[in-house]
Amino acid sequence: MDQPAPPTDIRTRIDAIYRAEGRRVFASLVRLVRDFDLAEEALHEAFAAAVEKWAANGVPDNPRAWLVSTGRFKVIDALRRRGHLTALHSELAQRAAEVAAANAVRASEDIEDDRLRLVFACCHPALDRSVQVPLTLREVCGLTTEEIAAAFLTAPATMAQRLVRGKAKIRDAGIPITVPEADQLAERLEPVLAVVYLVFNEGYAATSGAALTRPDLSGEAVRLGRLVAELLPDPEAVGLLALMLLQESRRPARATPEGDVVLLADQDRSLWNAALIAEGLELVGRALSSGRAGPYTLQAAIAAAHARARTPEATDWNHIAQLYDALRAAHPSPVVELNRAVAVAMRDGPAAGLTLIDAILAQGALGTYHLAHAARADLLRRLGDRVAARAAYERALALVRQEPERRFLMSRLAQLERF
């Protein structure tokens, strides 16, 4: 155990532990008590206790274990206050023993992670698909309801209702907080991969806030992606891991030291992480060799095409556009159509891309998606239509929720004014 530190140092360290371990502690508490709200209450009470205890006694050698143990006792205290202790005390003790025993068994297979168990529970087939992914993002990864609603282009109130229904279903149906057996893994894989992908996206390009990225979320997504790929080496699980590694390799070059956006064409490619690129290229090759290229593998192939280009001019936009054609056929969506339009614009010129983006916006699906309007504005700027470009940039500014992107769009508007 560490020696006691000044209160400000302890609070700083506890804040760091909360960011790194909070949702893992929460996952263990959910598995123990099978009640999301009770586990959330116990989590916060455990961290409040840590502020007091660790300031006096120092940080324990295993903070996560201390927090889980303290949280368990906080649950018992809460049940005592509610008058439910007698009926549930023995059950809680039994569950604690089950958790310890199950973890010991799984440890030999490197699947001891309660957070991964909670991912599979939130993606249980008994839950509606519209609930599975949002619930996992909220309860496993700690995203806010507003962040999740933005990711799904859904009203926060609607998303909040889905989350409440999902938690109630897990509790009332007695859905187990476990990694499924091998013969059940395949049918549970798709929503789990969707969760990992959305977590990574929120970390790679945060939907709101002061920072362009959230490394804690993208790092957690990569960690979970590795666990899933090891647990079930399906080509799509491997393809998703490849995609995340290739995207993550560009993080050091994606923003200035002040946190401003650096576009792909302007990035210092010497800053890209060569080790992540090498691993990602090997994985995407493995996934493609299976002959079953799904949407994650195709996106990984697109990321690989960018990673192989030593300069922006060396980018094979024809190959990338063809990959987007394949992705559109395998997994059609408005966002895929938008990304394809950008690739077509790079291959065939801004007018060709603008025609495609205008058609997408006319369908209405991306009317509130700021990146669609930003892409349209950029093509109009390249075509020399300053009036229409200004209107498109202003529309994107009205929709953007992230400060670095807001500053970027404002700088583009300022450039239009100067010419």
C-alpha cells in the first residue's frame, strides 16, 4: 500500500483510477448484485469512501479489488437501509462466492474480465436490438445518454426510455452476467462487435466536448476487441480489430498540440504509429483471406489503403472508391454513402462528389449530420462557389457539438471571407 499523500494528490489519483477502472468496478458490482441502479449507487459510494480512506491510509496495492469489496458492503448497507437485508444477505454472499469461483475458472482462459461479461449480458438475445448497443455503451462504457443519442441520431428522451427498458429486462428476466459458452458465441457476436465499434468511434472522434478524441474509450475498445478476437477469431472480429488499430495509428497526427483538427491530407505521416499499422495490415490480410469480407473488414481494407500511402498524392482513390462500392452492397447506410461520395470526389473531382452528396441530403437521413454539410461545403469551396459554401459551413456549424471541429469550421468560413 502506498504511503498517504496530500489530499489534492489523492483526489487527482482517484480521478485517474475512476477514469481507468470505474466501469470495470461497475461491471463487477452488476454481476454481483444484478441490479444496475444499485451497482451504480455502490460504485459512487465506494469512490467516496476511497477519498477518505486512501487519504489516511494510502492507495491500496489493488485499487480495483478494494473498490469492488467496498462497493459490495455499500450494497449491503443500502439494503439494510431499505429493510431488505435479511432476505438478500445470504444471496449476496452466495453471489460473491460465484463471482470469485467463476473468475478463477476463467482466469486460465484469459477471460476473467467482468466488463466483457457485461457486454455479452447487454447483448443478450432476449433484449431488443434497438436496446442492446445503447445499453452497453451506457452501462459498460459510461457514455452519457446524450452522447449515445447523438451516435444514433435519436432524441435523448427516446434513448433514455430504451435504456430504462433494457436494465429492467436484464433484472426481471434474470439474464446472467457471463461470457456465453462456445456454441452460443457466434449468434451473440454481431451486437458485441457493434458495441466495440461504436465505443471506438466515440473515442476516435468524440461527438461532443472540448477534445477531438477520447483515448480512454478508443483504448478500451481496442482492449475489448482483442478479447473478442481471441475468444472467437471470426473474420469480422479480426477485421474490426484491424480497423481500430489502423485508425488508432493516426491519432498522434490528427490534432495540433493545441488540439485543433488536422485533416488527413495535411497530417505528418511520420507521426503515424508504425507498429499499429504493421499489426493492422497483417490482421486485415488475414480477415480478407477468409473470403468472407464483411463491413468491418471492408472498412479495415479502406483504412489499410490510406495507411499504405506514404504521401496524400499516393493514395489509391480508385481502389478506395471500389471498396466503398463493396461496402455499400454489404452494409448500405447513409453514412457509407457519404464516405463513398467523398472518395468519388477525390477520384473524379468535386462536382461528381457534390452530386452524390446533394442526393443523399435530399433523402433526409443526414439532414442533421454536421459532417454531411461540412463535406458539401468543402466541395463547394473547391468548385469556387463561395456563397453556397458559406451557407453549408454555417449549417454544419449550427449542428456541430465538438469544439475542435467548431474551430475548424470557423477557420474555413474565415478563409472564405478573405478571398
